[in-house]
Amino acid sequence: MSKVLVMYFSKYGSTKKYAEWIASELNGDVYRIKNIKQNILKNYEVIILGTGLYAGKIEGINIIVNNYEIIKNRKIVLFTCGVADYSKIENRNGIKKRIVDIVPENIMENVKIYYLRGGINYKKLNFKHKIMMWLLKKTIMKKGIENFNEENKEFIETYGQTLDFMNKNNIKDLIEYCK
């Protein structure tokens, strides 16, 4: 049985880069989620899924949910990647709530979750995501500046910019947990 499987879903590259760093540090195998077959999961002691939170969804989580009976006695890790500053309590609570709303409770009890800050390049967004970001900006602006929370302020201040918060040190705790 191999030790570590790192699977990922990445639209714009941040999650992929983290997955590659993690697999390298743990001497594990790394696969895009779409290349994973059900029977491969039983060959690993540690199963790591990396994905972004896209429109309130965790892409690829079904690989864990649908195969939970096969992998429930293994170390399971989920890392999500996004732009929000996880050190801010408001952002942290929002991200945790989205994950808890998606992942069944019996599985949540056995999954260690990490949030890794990635980045965004508005020029590389597909049309759908550009529209979503524009609509989000429009919705936030309707609140009025005096009603902005910290996340709203940061979003408006950085809208349209290229942001990169990726740092190999961000995976340190996840690596230690998996060893």
C-alpha cells in the first residue's frame, strides 16, 4: 500500500501548485481529480483532496463522500484554496460554514480540514467567473460603504487586480499532520 495520495481540482492553478508541493514534501502521488478511479483509493494510507470553494461548492468532494466506506479508516485531509484571508474570524467562520453545509456530518468527524490562501488573476477568469465577480461587486456596492464588513472592503479594494498569496510555508501544518 502506498503512503500518500494527493488529488486536486484546480481551475486557475493555485490548488494544483499546493497539491504538487504537498505531494513532493510527503513523497506522495499527485493526480487531477478527474483522473482518479475508485479502486485507486484503497491503495493509500493518507488521502488528501485539494480544491477551491467555487460558488459555495467543493469541487471533487464526491470522491470522498461516495467512497467513504472504503477510505474511512485512513487519514483523510481536505484542503480548500481561495483568496479570503483566513486569519480574519469573519472569513474563517464563513469558510467553515460552507464546508460544514456541504460535507456530511459523519464524514466531517474523520476529515482534517485546512484552508490555504491562493490567488486570483481577473484576466484569466473565464466568462462565467468574471460575471460572478462583477455581480458580487455590484451586490456589495449596493450596501453602501458605511455598511461594508472587512471582507467587503478588501474585495472592493482589490477587485480587478492580480493577487497571489501562495507560500510554501502555508502547507507546513498539513505536512506535519500527514507525517
